[in-house]
Amino acid sequence: MPTVSAHVALTLAQHIDAVFGVMGNGNAYFLDAIETQTDAVFTAVRHEQGAVVAADAHFRASGRIAAGTSTYGAGFTNTLTALAEAVQAHVPLVLVVGDEPTSGPRPWDVDQIALASAVGARTYTVGHADAAATTVIAIEHALTYRVPVVLAIPYDVASFEAGAVPEAPMPRIPAPLAPRGEFAEGTLSEIAAALTGASRPFLLAGRGAWLAGAGPALGELARLTGALTASSALGRGVFAETQYDLGVTGGFGADGAMELIRTADVAVVFGASLNQFTMRFGELFAPGTRVFQIDIAPAATHPHVGGFVRADARLAAEELVARVGSATTTAPWRETVDVAAARTYDEGDALAPDGRLDPRSAARRIAELLPSDRVVVSDGGHFIGWANMYWPVEAPDRMMMVGTAFQSIGQGWPSVVGAALARRESTVVLTSGDGGGLMAIADLESAVRAAQGRGIAVIWNDAAYGAEVNLYGLKGLAEGPMRIPEVDFAAFAAAVGAEGVVVKALADLDRLDSWTQEDAATRRFLLLDLRISGDVIAPYQQEIIRVNS
């Protein structure tokens, strides 16, 4: 007879095909049912945080919701940082956990509902008679509000026999938010008129535009208006015509591209939150630029926005295409500027003055060697500038920065696990620092096991918490706590069956070149331990230093 845990597993598996986690007392019956009674694929990670991170990365890489699972108590508390990241990043997932028995907490139990609520995640607790229905409600909540939810199974209920699994309805997902009301109509007309009358129109798209499927409509709007385009860091690749695209805005952007954006007279933003990094701390647009924003947020998200429409990015873009019509500009701005030159980054030197590898030249060389069919997953830290500047990707679901929404590090290795399962044909490339890499080193094994010959890790090893050195060491604070004894990550790789290469010169990257020519079925996961100079500060970090000064 199916148990309550089996009701959860069987219902969950109707909508979710990937589960990541660590087995414990609280989720043993659930995982038994996943393994023996469903077609869902369970992938073990080595730390409970990795369960949530892998489910998060799986959604970002595929658009398909996934689940994480852990036991109660200490297992659950280990998930909280990753859970907070998923909340901040608006990533839907379901975290299935054990919980205290219905009779009350034991000495090792904690108030898990309160802890989840504290980081912004809602908890649904299953009972003896409603496990299937509650599971559907949890999935529906996650997908509707684009947030993680916790699905709790009380310890004394987990193994109860619950009878046949009832038919559960499909989760109901709201239709895309269409522009409504006279104010929205009026503002859309104002935007259309502004774009057609602009001398230097500019379109900016974020991850929200990608999730809405707005790319084709935005490309047509750019063509009709002669606009230059760009994206937020999480929206790169939305615009197909790269010859007119200025790349990523903010601190990851090239100086020439950012200078062009400041000359725009009209800017329309689709599905981007306009956070401080995208906006270059308020300096992305010139004071005279008319800025409009279209987003599903309740109101404009930046004070520079002069007109706001609450709507799905695709529906609004299609409406603007219809309103602009076929009257293309006679001398479109984008045909008069050298976009390729504007997007150029500093090439760097072979070695920095301290004799260690220059991360700019290393990043540029790696970009030349990486397979084109790649998915890049990024941990957090000073190094995030290098991949974001030098490694172009084809679409937003091919560059994921898991951890940056919550400003955390140590979520890189399990990101590989989720992305590798979501994109089974692509090469998954991790970019991580030595600080974050060490923090989550347990899941190096998980990453190697999940990606195998489709996995590459690039560790930017400067023997320090680089961001802290740049932000506080330069202010004269004691650097002892900011320094890390140089770690041999190549040896770590070898210990779990991967190939590790210490990279001290650009010529050492030739192994990446030969690795890409080998058969993915027989080659091993490749870890490149880049011994870089900490003296080369990424431009986005220089921007932060300037603001903090």
C-alpha cells in the first residue's frame, strides 16, 4: 500500500523529472518511492545546500522545474543559503524535506517553517489524507510566483499507508500579464511615439524578457526603430542580431559600449530589474535620456524610469511592434556606429607584473578554446567579471550566476550537477574562485560524477578572497583574514577521478585545446587551476571601489 511519502513522490514525478539531494531519516521513504516507483531521476549531492543549488541551476538551464530534498533539522538548515538565493533570483523549485512529528518537536528539531519564511520561502506541510493535493498546490505556487517552496513531510506521517494515489489536477499557471487599462495603453502609445521619433533609440532586455519569450518581438522592434540593443548580465543573448548588440550593461560592459548607451535619447527596458550593477550605480543613462520600463513588477524599479507599463515583456513588445508599424527610420543609429569596436575589452598581458597569470589574457584564450555548445555556470566572487566579459554565450539559459542574487559564494560545484542533467549534450563550464571552490569542495565529486567528459572547471586561484582584498585591503584593513594558502585544485580533481591541470602560463592552456578534440565519452572532467594575479582588478570591481570611496 502506498505511503504518504509515496503519494508525494508519485505526484511530484508527474510534473518534475529531476530530483537532487542527500538522503537522511526524514526523506528516506520519499527517496525510496522516487527510486522504485517513478521515472524521475535522482542525483545525489554531498551537501544539502547542493540539493537546492542543483535544482536552481536545472531550471535556469532548461526552464523545467526541479526538486531538491533533504532530511529535517541540520539537513534542512544546510539548505538555507541556497534557498535564499533561489528566492532572490525568482527561481521556482520544490524542496522536499522531513520535518518534526505532528506530536511536537524533538530536541534536534527546529522551527523549519519560520526559518524558511525568514528567507522568503513558503512551506506546505502534507498530511495523512492530502499529500497528493498539497504537492500539486506547492508546485503551482512555485511556478505561479517564480519562487522556491518547501514541501514538508512530518516524521511520524512519512511511512503511513495512505491508500491508492488519487488523481491530482494539473497545476494552474496564470496566463502572461497583458497590458491593461487606459494608463498602460497611453504609455505604450507614448513609448511607440518616442521610439519612432528618437535619433538614438536603445532597447535593454533582461532575464524576464527571455522567460517571456520576447526575443523575436524585441528583435523586430529593434529593426523597425533602428535601435541599438544590450542586455543585463542574466539576459545576454536575447537579441539575435549581435552585430547591433552592445553586450552586457553595467560593470561587465565594455567602456565603449557604455559610452554609446549614455548618448541614447530614448531607452526602453524589458524584463530587467535595473539593479545597481546593471545601472552602473545610476550612471548607465545620461540625465537627458527618456527611460521607459516594461516589467511584471508592480511598479518601476528605478527612479530614472519616466514611464512604466506593468506587462509581460513579449506581449508588450508585440504590441509596440504593431504600433510602430513598418515605418523604419531613414538613417538608423545602429548603422552609423562601430558596434564591434565598442564591445572590445582590454586584452591583458601574458603575465601580470607580479609574474602570475593575467586573468584577462587567460579569459580571452579560454574563450577561443571552449566548445561553442557550452553552458557556463558561475559561482560568486571577484572573478565573475572575467567569464562575463570574455566568454560570450548564445542565450540567457547558457550563462547562470547562481549565488549573485544573494551575494553568496560556494554554490558553483552543485550548479554543474543541475546544468549537466538539464543540458545533456552541452559542455558545462564552471567558473569559480578558490574561496568559493573550497567552501563547497564536497560537491566537486558530484560535479565530476554528473558531467564527466562534458565538464570543465576553471578555478581563478589568486590565493585570496579577492573581492575583500580589493574592497577592504586597499583601505588598509588587515589582510590576514582575506588571504588563503595557495591550494592545489588540480590535486583535488585527481582525487575524485578528474583531470587537473595547473595553469601558470598561457601555453598551459593548450591542454584545453586538445581536450576539446577528444571523445566526450572517454575523456575525463577537466579542471584548470589558473594561478592568476590578484593585482588585476576587474572593471566592475573598480566601479564598486569607486562608489564605496
